[in-house]
Amino acid sequence: MNKLLKNPFDHDAANNLSDEEIIDYYIEDYNFSRFIRSTKNVFLIGERGSGKTMTLLYNSFRIQHKIAQRSGNPAYKWIGIHIPCNTPLFHKREYLLIDDPYKKSIMCEHYLVLSILYAIANALSTVDELIDSTIPIQDELYNTIEYIWDIKLDHSSHNFFDAVKKFVNKEIINTQKIINSRDSDSFYDNAFSFSSTVMPFLLSLSQINCLKDSHYMLMIDDAHDMNEFQIKTLNSWIAYRDHSLFSFKVATAKVGRPSHITSTGGSILEGHDFITIDMEKAYQNEKTSFYHLSTLIVERRLKKAGINATATEFFPVNAELEEQLEKYHQIALKEAKEKYGDNDKAISDYVYKYQRAMYFKDRSPRANRPSYSGFKTIVAVSTGIIRNMLDPCYWMYESALSEQRNKKKEEEPIIKYISPAIQNDTICKRSEDFWTQLKQGLENIVPNCTQQESQQIYNLLEQLIILFSKRLKAPISEPRAIVFSISQQDKYKKEKETVLKLIDIARRAQYIYTRIGNAKDLGKSDTLYVPNRIIFPNFGLDPDGQFARVSLKVIDLYNAALYKKEIPFGDSNSETEAIQLTLFEI
């Protein structure tokens, strides 16, 4: 049996999944798909595990053609070409040996063009019906490309796309030889560019009947791994005004996100040259699209494994916790009705804000940590990252499997649900592991991080936990706000640099995530900082936040990180405000 079917929550990197696994397990989100399969240039941003590569692969021609074969529909309108940046060709560093920046740029574009050409030809070379459709016009295709590129293709193959792949491989070798020679000036005169090579190639493909109306989506994956010359070149291509034939879909991490500067010194503008889709979500409760997406992902995986259960049935809540939360629901409801009478909206908001806060406030300091169980909690600790949601599910399933096998050694166990005890143990263990890793030092896993900076990040996160714990137990309007923004940055510029550097390191280690939210000033945006909620259970804190953020002064964060000072808490020291849901959160 396939390993993925034994544990429905196996979550290998998308590049390591088979085509069938991608088709079976990807949830086609309406908002993402309608932007991907369009003529718009799109940036998908998000940290590791947020689903960028999976989204590109699912929309690639290879996958979409297989889906079309199942349904009997054509798949030639949108041709998605997946171009990963983690290949040897992308990382060739010969440009470092060249002094002239102009020649560096030419060489980097040449290699980039070869990568794209190979990806296009490789994607189209695997479809038999497409290959067959080239046969009647094969001579015309060969003649067109040979004339425009001023080259000679190998005619021995009956597959035109294979001939192009052979040429690209040969050109890579020839380029290497020329670059390594003493006199390589001739290379720069004949180097490939996007406009002289890729565009004519795509135009020539319109001679193939089934591709005459196709739009090519050039999907650049892991763009943050590109060098500065490749990034500037890509931005110059994105700045092209005519998107009728091709567009770029660029996936990049937020940390180290490429600049928007072009090779000519200009820049591309969001909303004008491209749109951005943030793959991460700051909020994960039942009202958000992320919660519903997580539900669909889990339930599809359960169904594929032959388990007839909903996500909430498979991950039940601890009965005592459920009873206590219901108790405080009734208390909050009673208080709300006394305050607001028949105002249903105000009553609902009050219960939403205070029910869980009352439970945590009334807990004895000597009590054990609350039971971290239930699908809602699993989604909450994911912090809006799909891989973070699947990871504890995987280990919960493995624990349940081991437990059942110990009880029934002669027969294969069937897992019908994951007990609250196993859920709690797994989540608490993962939380403890995160803090242990932090104590051992981020300098061991994050490049250019010092031991001192690692300790300062530990201090900062610890003080944030203390602050959120105080807020949860205080009689304030937004007690469950666990997202923060940073204020007074212009006033404390030196402290700002230190704090932002520490946060950047924490982001690289995935202890903090960021997203863009609305600022107080109309029309402006603000950066929101979201601690990875898996760190909360280790301190008995509630990972289930609300639609609000705390505004913290940069000087207070600086003192917390460097001097372990508690972040001041009070109306005069911090502000809290509700946040409106964006398009991708409703």
C-alpha cells in the first residue's frame, strides 16, 4: 500500500509528490485559481509550507492535462510551465568571475532563458497528442526556429520538442566552454535574450492547431533563490505591457523577497505590472477561508485513506474542556444580554471575545495546562501554514497507529479517530521542541545569526508570551489579540534597526510570520507580526486568537529583547484594534 495512504497526513515537499498525489490532495481554491489561470502577472508570497509550489504544480500543464483527460475537456487554453529555481542551471555562478556588470547581466539572462526554453519544451514533449499534432507542420516548425535562432536542430527525432531540449543541453555545454576560455567576447554578441529567443519560440507554437489560442503561464518557483541579475532581468520581462501570449506567476518567500528593480534601473509596480497573493493567513478560526481550506484538505485525505469521518469527528475535543467552554459560553452570553439587551450583533461579538478568555482567566495557576485538542486547535496552532497544520496531524496518526498495534498485534489496526490525549501530547511535544531549539541557539540553523541575537530573540518571544498571557486574563476589550504591529519606529530609529533584524532572523527560523494589514491612516498598509502559535502551548497560553492586533512600541520590544524587560501593559502603553478581513480571509 502507498505510504501516503497509510498515514493520510504525510506531507512531503510538493516537488517530491507524484502527479496523482498532487491531483488527489490539492484543494482548488477559487481565489487563487482564478488569478493563476489568467493573463495577469502574479506574485505568490509565503514562507515554507504555505502551498506556493503545490499551487504552481497543480496549475502546470502536466497536471492540468491529466485532469482534462479524466474529464474529457481540453487543456490547451492555459499552458502552465513550472520553472523551479533550485536547479544547477539557476545557481551557476560564473558571473562572479566577470568584472563588467553589463556582461554579468547578459550571461545571467542567457542561462535564465535556456532554463525557460528547456522547461517549455519539456512540459510539451510529454503529451502524445500534442506531439502528433506537430507532425504535419514539423518541417515548418524546424525551419522557423532555425532561421530565427540562427542554429541547426537535430532532425533525427520525430519529436520537435525533444529536438529543442537537445539543443538547449548542447548550448549549455558550449556556453560553459566559451565562458571558461580566455577570449569569451564572442559569447556576449550571440547570447540569448527573452525577446530574441523565448518570445519567437512561443509565437512559433501558435502554428500548432491546438496551441493557436494558448496563453503561457511561466511559473518561476522559489524566486528568492535567484541572483540579483536574474531578478532584475525577470522584473524587466514582467514590465512588458502585452500579456496576451504569456504572463509570469512568481512564487517567493517573504524572507528575502526579490526587489522590484529592473535591469534598466526602473521598477515594477504592484497593481500596475503585477498583483500579489499572500499565501499566509493571520487568522485561523472558523470564520476564515483558511479554516475551511484546512477542513477540506483533511477530509479529502481521510476519505482517500478510507476513513469515513469529518475533520472535527476525527480530531475530537477533550470532553472536560468542551464542558468548561460551554459553561463559560453561557456565562458570557448572560453578561452580554444584560449589557446589550436584544442587540444580537453586540451579544455575538461579546461572547466571541470573552468566552475563552473567561476560561483561561478563572483557571487556577496550579492547574495543569489545558487540553490542546480538537480540530479547531490544530488549525489555530498552524498559524495559517498548511504544512504546520499537517505536521502535528501526521505525528498524531503515527502515535495512534503505534498505540493500536500494541493492543492488537495480529491484525492491521484501523484508526477511526485521534484521542484528545494523543492530540494534546503531540501538540505540547511540538511546542516544547520549538522552545528547545530556540534555547539551543538559532545560530545553528540560521545563517549570519549570532549567539547573542539568538538569546535576544528568545527574550523577545518570552516577553511576548507574558504580555499575551496578561492580556488574556485582563478585563480589556480585546483580550485574545495575539498579533502585533510596531509603532514609533521613526522616533527610535536605532532601536528599530535592532528589533527588525531580530524579527527577520525569527522569520527565517519560522518563529514569527508577517502579513500586510490595513493601517489606521486611510489608504495605507501596516506590517503585522504573527508569532508561530505552536510556541503558545508550552506556556499554557491560548493559541486561538481573534481579529485584532496589539500596537507595541519599538522601544518596548527593544528593551524586552536586550534587557528581558516586560513589555508594558495598559491603555497608555499599547493600543488594540480590530482588523477587517481581506478578500482572501473571508
